[in-house]
Amino acid sequence: MTENEISKIIVDAAFKIHITFGPGLLESVYETVLAYELEKRGCQVIRQQAIPVIYEEVQLDVGFRADLIVNRKVIVEVKSIEAIAPVHPKQLRTYLRLTDLHLGLLINFNVDLIKNGIKRVVNDL
């Protein structure tokens, strides 16, 4: 399955969850429900995956964590905040570079229309 095919499944699941719950829940709730929904749809989901930083051949475990990695191809960062800050897509792009993955989705569930809360972030895709 390609990154784009996986992203369609993720976006569809996010729409379903947003229709069911709407905005206003904690990020941890949306993350848990999204992981469950994706697993129901046959995806492999890794939650809270540590992302090490390699610097001069030394691996530093400095606390970066990807919310979800779907099918070992797409990183999903889940937010439930007033507005996405400019730093959020930059962080996701850094996660993509550090993991050598190509596609990330930044999903903010704290919006009236979920389509306004989804941002694709790419790394050499």
C-alpha cells in the first residue's frame, strides 16, 4: 500500500471520529480512538514511537515521540488545540527526516470542520 493510499484511510477515519465526537476532547482520546479505528481497517499502528537523533555516530534518545506510525510509512501527529502553530509542521517534517519516511499528517481535531484541521507534510515524496 502506498503512502497516499494509507493517508486516504487515515483521513477517512479522522472524518468518522470527528463526526462522532466533534472538537473539544483531549489529544490522547483522539489518538487512542484513531489508532483503534485504523487497526479496525487493517492498518498496523505503532503508538508513541520514540524517534532517536543520531549525531556524529552517537544515538541520542532525547524524547521525540511520533503519535502514530501507520503501516511503517505514514506519521500522524494528533492535536486538539486552538490553532496549528508554524512550528508543528516543522516538527513533523523533522520526524519524517529522522525516520526516513516520506509522508506525515498533522491532524487537529479542535476545529469545526475536520477538513480544515488536516495538513499533509512531505519529505521527498
